[in-house]
Amino acid sequence: MRPLFHIAAFLLLTALVACSGSKSFAKKAGKLDEAGLYAEAADMYLQAVQRNRKNVDAKIGLKKTGQMLLNDKLSDFFSNMAMGNNKAQAVAAYLEAKRYQDLVGRLGVVLDVPDHYRTDFERVKGEHLVDLYDQGQALMAKQDFRAAELIFAQIAKLEPNYKDASSLQAVAYLEPLYRAGAVDLEAGRYRKAYEELGRVLEKDPAYKDAAALQREALAKGAGHGHDRHRGDQGSLPEGGGPREHRPHSRGATLRAQRSGG
């Protein structure tokens, strides 16, 4: 029974500390709110409720100051949206406001985002997605695959099923690997080509002729025998693998001497 008693005592002590801490944070939050520092007060109330969700006074304070802080975040969104050329900042500001609303909501405190903000966000997000998509296509045309992949990743985060952005993101990732594998295969760096093409096939088993090229790299690499390392490339020597060295026997040496002399 002693272990159970100790566990129960520990849990009771933890609960008491949490409740005490919650009250302390709520008290500090109240003073901050009285001083007009509602953003700091909202943070203190948030911590108070996180420590004790039954702290009603902290929840009331969080609803008041949290809504004020949320309104500030929504104002940032509106300001960036109104400027017209700050679509990315506007989208980021709204998503930050939504993140805060969700955080507080998980603690049982409901904050309000007026419907017109949601409507404005969907419109600005749509325009931002068009801009990003155009940027991504332009980068693909210039064969700047790394930069294009980052752009399409942003699109996927905002709208996972937007047009063919996910397919273009995959191509932006796969094409450099595919090309590198093909170049290394042509140069006789069969091991490196095999590995690069393998990364392509892991992502898309049907990408172009990557499977056939990988089989070719495997066959040619095996045909050349053991690799000789050139630097850190793991490439095979030109003209095939190393020749097998066979020491001459004593009899063969004597026969060679007789025939020569």
C-alpha cells in the first residue's frame, strides 16, 4: 500500500502546485490588464488556464484580453491586405491569428473571428496562390528546380490540391536527381548513378526511364568488377575494372628463361 500512498500524495501535491501557479499567473495578468498591457495579460492568462483549466477567473480574463490580442492580429492582416502588394504578409498574418484562436480554443475559451475576415482571407489567398504558381512555373522554365520546389511546397502548405502544383513539386525534386544519375551513368560512375536513380525511384517508380537506367548502371557496374575509388565519387576506372594479377610459377619462369637464352 505504501507505493500507492506515495503516488497519490505526489499527484495531490502536483495538483496543488498547478492550482497555486495558475492563481499566481492570473493575479499577475489582472494587474497587467489594469495597466492597459492586454497583450502581456493575455499571455499570463493563457499560462494560468494551461496550468488549471478549472480556473474560471483566468478563463474570463483570457476571453477578454485574448480577444483584444486576436483583434490586433486581424488588424495586421487587414493592413497588409489593403496595401495590395503584401499578399504573402497578409496570408501569414491571418494564419497567425487563426493559430492563436485555435490555441485558445483548445483550452475551452472561444474567441471570435468575424466572417468578413474569412472571406477576405480566401480571396487574398487565392490571389497569392496564383502569384506563387506563376513564379514556380517561371523557375521550372529556367530549370531552377530547387527554387521551384520551395515555391510549390508553399503552395502545397496553403492548398494541398491546388492545380497540378503537387506534381510540379515532385518534378522539381526528381528531375535534378534523374539528370545527375544519367550524367554519372554516361561518365562511368555507376555506383553514384545507381544511388541517385534509386532516390528517384523511391519517390516515383515510374519516373521517365529511371528504372531502366538504374538497371543499366547495375549491369555495367557488375561487369566492371570491383570499384576503384576515385576521390569520393565511387567511380569505376575507364576501360573496365582492375586486371587480375596472377603471380608466375617457378616452372613458368624457368621456361621463359630457357626460351630467351
